[in-house]
Amino acid sequence: MWYHKKKKFLDGIEKCLKLSDNEFEQLVDKINEIYKASEDDLSALQEVQIKNDSISNDEKVLILKTIYYLIQRFNIFILSPIKLQSDLNNLGFTSEKSQILGKIYSEISRPLITNVDMNTSTDEEVNWQIKTTLSEPANQKCKILKAHITLKNKNQKIVFDDLIHSELTNLFDKIEIIQSELDNLNK
């Protein structure tokens, strides 16, 4: 399943239905642009304004996060348009709103499908090493741990040079998310 059917997500869909189709389309387009600009930065969503007085601020935040979640999932999964339309209708979206999301999905999935069609290389070697470096001479009591990671395959060498703890954690979190998604596909 390409989405997680949780209460908050379903509540967000219900709130999305309060928007007119025109408002919804403009919102989806804005959020898609934000996602393209920075995939991990939810703070940019705060700039998006929903001009509908019948919706509370909490509901507006939920709508923004719901649409962002859908776009995020569209960037991960490759679905047939019929399956997507069916799933969106089953989630409660009207056919008009499903078509709006379908349009965004087709825009997103085109490059994904192109990339899948290309030959992918296999990883041959993963090297890693952890080293400790001292900070500036004035602060030599404070050690900064850094990891140096090199990934190699047949065609190229990808290096994540000197990652600090937070960067390394972020990298591994993303790898775990990808692994979880792959595991879910195999079920």
C-alpha cells in the first residue's frame, strides 16, 4: 500500500473536502513547488495561506500536512493511473480532487519511470571509516567526531565526505525509510 491509513491522515482528507476544487488545486500546486524546492523542509509550509474563514487554523495545518504527505508518497511509489484514481476515491476524495492529484502524480512520476527504465549499476564495495578531528586550537578540548563514507559501483564513486553525527544519522534514517518501503512492497 502506498499510503498509511491513519486517523490523522483520514481527518486531513476530510478537511481537504471542505475546500473548493479551485482552492484545492492552487494549494496542491503550491505545496508541490515547495516539495520540489526542499523535500525535508516542512517549515516552508507555514508560508502557504489558506483563505477560507470556515476552516480553523489547526484544520489548515492538517490540510497542508495531508497534501504534503500525498506528494511525498507520490515521489516514492509508481502506480498505474487507474489504481491511483481508485485509491484516492476509496480514501474519500471527490473525482475532481482525485483528478487534480492525478495530474500532479503524472507530473511527478514521469521522471521516476524514466529513471527506473535506465540500467542501474550494482554496489560493489562500501568503505567506511570513523575518525576524530580536533576543532580550532582555542577549543581543542571539544572533539568533533566525523565519519568518512565512500560508496563505489561500476560506473562511478559516490563519496559522503566527513559527515558529522547529525548528517550521518539523517543519512541512515533515509536509508531505513527506503528499506521499510521496499519491505512493505514485498508483503
